[in-house]
Amino acid sequence: QVQLVESGGGLVQPGGSLRLSCAASGFTLSNYAMSWYRQAPGKERELVAAISRFGGSTNYAASVKTRFTISRDNAKNTVYLQMNSLKPEDTGVYYCNARGAYTMWGQGTQVTVSS
């Protein structure tokens, strides 16, 4: 079964950290560029970070560039998003995206940054 499953979301105070994971199954992860998107209530889904097939290239939204790090471990079929210095405006549902021969989405994981 081809799927992406996100985990690691939760409630965190401003300034805190979370690490999201995206576990891929049913396909070869290294054949796909991977991204993290997020969607805040009432807003459109936006690209947060992206990584090339073997991790040699990354890019980030300006709002997260110095705080978030995307990485991948193709041997473990997993993509990560390390989020530091979290702000209330980082609140939203975070989605994993695979882009290659097909485009695939996970079901999302909720991140809430609040005191």
C-alpha cells in the first residue's frame, strides 16, 4: 500500500521545538523529491520546506528559513522536519508531500504553538 504517514505533531509553547516525521511505504523514497506543507485555519496550504531526492538541495519558506530544517533518510524511508524557536504563527496542519512519477500526500499532523 502506497502511503505517507506523518507523526510528531502536538502542542508546544512558543520558543519550543518539535520534530515531525513522514514515513513512506509502498514506493522507493529516493525516486521522489519531498516537501512539507502547512495549512493554518482559514488560509491556503503553503510550502514550508523541500528537499531533493538525495538531500543535496533544500529550500525553505522565508518565514521558517533560520528555524526549520528538512532532512531525509532514504534507507529508513523517512523524511523529517526539525522545527525550532516555534511561534504561534507556525500553528497549522503539516502535510508531507512526495513529487515524482506521482504526487502523493499524507493525512497531516496538527502542530499548535500556544502558551
